[in-house]
Amino acid sequence: MKPRTKQILLTICTVTCITVFVGYCIFAIIYFCQDKELVVCANVEVCIEDSASYQFVQQADVYQYMHKKHIAPIGKPIGINQCHQIEKTLSQMTQIKQVECYMGYDSTLYIQLWQRYPIFRVMPAVGKSYYIDRDQKKMPTTANFTAYLPVVSGYVSLQEAQTEVFDFVQYLLNDNLWKSMIAEIHVSKDKQFTLVSRQGIPYIELGSLQDYPQKLKKLRAWYQQYPHKNDSNIYKKITITYDQLIFCAK
């Protein structure tokens, strides 16, 4: 075979292989991206995974929201694309953190939900109350359920609740003593903090948040040294605002 003929045949084979390969790629993209396995939905089952801890969202809320957003699936063909759309839509519910859904072989659409996790509740002097979740985001309250959490009341802005107040509450919750003791944190107009205790002396004047670890360390030492003095029948208020000093008032 002449070299020129051999080169022409090699070129033809190369072009043919490339054409076949490109054609297959186009076919594969079209074929595999199609939602082939559409199944008519006969039932919907909603599972709220963390409902034992929180009940901000109930199954009825999910069904109602799906009807409101016109994504109620019963009687409709459902596949991967439709499942993704349902997940995206349900993720817009303000109490929901994560959604997963899939079609079962029994023609049931299974929806798994995880709720947002609040850290504390804010009851501002002006405006409606709300929660701050573990991602430092604002979370609305609901009439369905009230979480048993520390309360931050008074003159606190959303920005403060999401930053320095969030850090302070996290500090309290990470300590077993303060977590069990402190029920409320009140903020005055001049940003002075008063802690409301569930036991013992009811009011603890912290002052500003500056050096609060040292102030609480001092208070802990006082509790340990004078446990018999931590009595609401003896004192109504304890002040730890000043450096190395503790004042108790009847």
C-alpha cells in the first residue's frame, strides 16, 4: 500500500472515530439527563427527623405548604427533576434547614426534613420576638411550638444578637453551671447586662460584656466559697461589674 493511500485511510479512520465518539457523547448527555423513570405518585410520606427535640414544623404544615406552592405531587408523574424541585421549594420554609426526597418503588414520595436548631430566643424591647439558630441566623417563632431556651430581652439589636450576644450565650451554654442556672439575659438601654438565675440569688448584674469570662470566674469562686449565701431569702441581687469585687444587696 502506497504511503499516501495509507495516510488517507488513517485520516478517514480518525475522523470516523471522532465523529462516533462525539455522537455518543451527545446521545449520552441527552439520554442520561432525561428523567426516564417517572412514576405517578400515589402517596406522600413526610418524616421530620428531629421532631423528638423540636416541633417547629409538623407534617400538616408541609402538606399545606406544598399545596400553596402548587407542588402537591399526588397523581402526578414524579422523577429526579421533580424531586429536586420539591426539595428546593420546601427549603424555603423558614423553619427548615435541610430537605431530601425520593420516589419509592411503592409509588410513595418520601420526604425527609431537618429543622433549624435555635440557640436562644430574643424578646426585644421593640418588635417581635425571634430565635437565633446555631448558624447565627434569625429564625421566626411559630405558634406550633415554643422551645425551652435562654431568653435575651431588652434593648438588643439583630446585629448584636448575631455577634457578641451570640458568643456570650454560647459561652454560657458550654458551661454546665451557667447552662443550668441562667434563664434570661436582660440588656438595658445603656448596654448593661443582667442575668436572671433559676436558682439562688435571682439577679446577677454583669455590666458590659467586657471581660465576662473573668467576671463569671469570680462569681463561680464566690458560689464555691459561700454556697450558703446563694439564697434568695438573703440577697436579691449580686453585682460582679467591678474588678475583683462582688457586691450583694438584700
